[in-house]
Amino acid sequence: MEAPLLVPPKELSREEEVESEKRKRWVGELKEEGRRLGHLAGPMVAVTLSQYLLQVISSMMVGHLGELPLSSAAIATSLSGVTGFSLLLGMASGLETLCGQAYGAKQYHKLGTHMYRAIFSLVLVCIPISLLWAYMGNVLTFIGQDPQISYEAGRYTMWTIPGLFAYATAQPLMKFLQSQSLICPMLLSSFLTLALHVPLCWYLVFKTGLGNVGAALSMSILYWLNAIILGLYIRYSESCKATRSPISKEAFRGINEFLRLALPSAVMICLEWWSFELLILLSGILPNPKLETAVLSICLNSITCLYAIPYGLGAAVSTRVSNELGAGNPRRARLSVQVTMFVALTEAIVVSVTLFALRRVVGFAYSNEKEVTDYVMEMVPLVCISVIMDSLQGVLSGVARGCGWQHIGAYVNLGAFYLFGIPVAVVLGFVLHVRGKGLWIGILCGATLQTMLLFIITGCTNWQQQAKMAKERTYEERVPLENGLN
């Protein structure tokens, strides 16, 4: 029997060899970028979720005290988020640009300087906010709220004031660490504070006679604990040896440079945050307001919890983009955006399909009333679309923070939500009588327009120009408000 003839492999031409090498290199870069993003995004999702659960646990504890403590705590939590925490988080997000690009450019000494500027600025902002919170009970009574609820909400907010200053300190520390991809200290600190919050909140609420203000005091204590842990890590860890720096006059002289990014960043985040709070307020003046408010609150709580995933992805891509732009690698920054968008879209589809499959049981996690659970089941398809939009815009907003064009994001959010989404919500909810579903459709329209505009802006971004602007920002600390678009 004759042996089969062996056909020699076809030799590749020089052009084919070059193309094959390019494909292998591109695939390798994709895998490496995916690994880096996973290393950042996974822990950031856990950090975000654990911080959100602090408020959830507080609400659960207070809910066992009765209707009055629960309603007053809910109002106080909502108002403190709108008037305080959202503003501080937004301002601190300016550090994602400054610290991230400085770290990528290996200007390590600037990270500590930026951090001190942010802490000082945020603490100053806390002073007028704390004065407002101190008289929150009187403010609520003045605008027509129930006197008992106003009094209890005012007490709750008063005990949250110490936590406000802790939050103003902790957020810049977290952005400082995030820009260096040092996520594990944040993760461990968040888990520790969450674990301690359960027994401490239970003790202060039920055993000391403080009632609902015990929950506020517990959060204030643990916000400070989180800030102290992070501060000690930065002070003594070898990982931060190159980036921590002593407090100097330079930190105070450059506050204007920080505010030029911090204020647009705050506006960008607050406009979106406030639009959803406005949605709940509008639901309170619909026919059957108890049902409408309850259902919309359930939907909002659900997407807020699920938003931890795209927020983690957004924080990761913000860090990667800012680092690569600071290092003068625009191609790697663009690659990071592409990989993260693919991951975000995949995650959004999986989560929304899962949520839709569970639409008949989601409502029972919050209520046993058939009217509520049936209404929630009707809302789930809209919530699924919101999940997809939130996932995409969470990443695109992270790209905006990494590049430093928060001012463009602020204009986008203003137009998308307040000039389009909310008017549509009012027309559908009140004029066409679609009720709470109409309000949600309106906000969803705003979120869809927001995502489309951010996607177009990101697609038109001139990455070479962004790298040049990052260099100017890092070395000269002065850069014109250009958008870096083609």
C-alpha cells in the first residue's frame, strides 16, 4: 500500500505574513485590555454596590419602626442625595481626569496635589450644604409637607451632616486610588464598613432609643471609618509612596484649575441624578399617587442597584482612557473604549433578558399587593430598555470623565433630560393620561437621546488631539475648553 503524498503547506506571501502578525497582535491587545478592564471593573462594581447597600440596609431597619419613620427617612435620604451627595460625587469625579492623566504621564507628585485641592474644595462646599440641612425640617414645613414628617426628616438630615464631611474627604481619596488602579483597598474598606453597618445600625436604631436618626448616625460613623481607612492606607502603603505628597501652597494655588473640571463634572452627574428624583416627585401628583409612587420607586431602586455594573465599567474605562491619554497612547485609549462598549452591551443584554424572564416575580420582592405586583410586571419591559441605555451611557460618561470633556456631557444631559425627556414625560403622564408608565417612557426617551449623543461625540473624538490636550493639562495645568472632535 502506497503512503499518501504529503502536500507541503502553502507559503504565505510577505503581505499575508504582515497581515497575520497584525491580527495576532490585535487579538493579543484585545485580550490584554479585557484583562485590565476586568481587574478594574469587577472590584469597582462591588465597591459601588456595597456603598449603595448602606442606604438600603438603613431603610430596611427604619422600615420596622413604622410608617412615619420610614417616610421621613426616605424623604431625608432623597433630599440629602439631591442637595449634597450628588454634588460632592460629581465634583470629585473631576479627579478622574486630572489624577488619571497625571498618573499616565508619570507626573506622580501631581496626584497628591490634586487630591488635596479636591478635599479642600469639597469641604468648603459642605459648609453651605450643612446649613441647609440643619434647617431642612423648617424648609419642608414651609413648602407644605406634613409637620410630623418634616420634623423627623429634619432630625434625620441633621445627623447625616457629619457623614457629609466624611463623604467629601473619602471621595477624593477613592479617585486618587482609582486613578492608579489600586482598587483592592477600596474594596476591602467598603466591605468592612458594610459588615459593620448591619450590627451598628441595628443597635443604634433599636437599642439606644434613637430610632430613625440612629440609621443616619450609623452611616455618618461608617463614612468616617471608610475615609480614615483609606487615608491611612495612602499615608503608609508602599503602593502610594511615589504619588502621595506633603500638603503645600501649590495645592491651594491651583484650586481654580480643579474647579474648571469639577463644576462641569458635578453638573453632568447632578442633572441626570435629579431627573430621576423629579420623576418620583411628579408621580406623587398623579391620580392614585400611592400606587404610582410605590411602583416607580420599585423600578428606580431596581435600576439603581443594577447600575452598579455599568458604573464600575465606566470607572474602569475612565481610568484606562485617562492613563493612556496621559501616557500619550491615543490608540490604546480608543481600544479601551471599544472593548468596554462591547462588554457593556453584552452585560446589558444578559441583565435585561434575565430581568424580563423574572418579570412576574420582581414585584414580590417589594410588595405582596396584587395591584402593585401587576403594575410592576407591566413596567418591567420599559425597565429592561432602561437597563440597556444605562449600561451604554455609564461607559460613555466614563469616557467623558477620562478625556476631560465633562462640559460637553453637561450640555448633553441638560438637553436630553430637561429639554426633551421631562417634557415628554409630563405630556404622556398628565396630558395623555398614560400615568406612571408615561413618566417612565419620557425619562427613557431622554436617556436614549443622551446615549445617542454621547455615542456620536465619542465616535467623532479625535484621540490624537485628546492626547495632546492631556499633555498640556498635565504639564501646564492650563488647557482651553476644546472638545477634541474632528
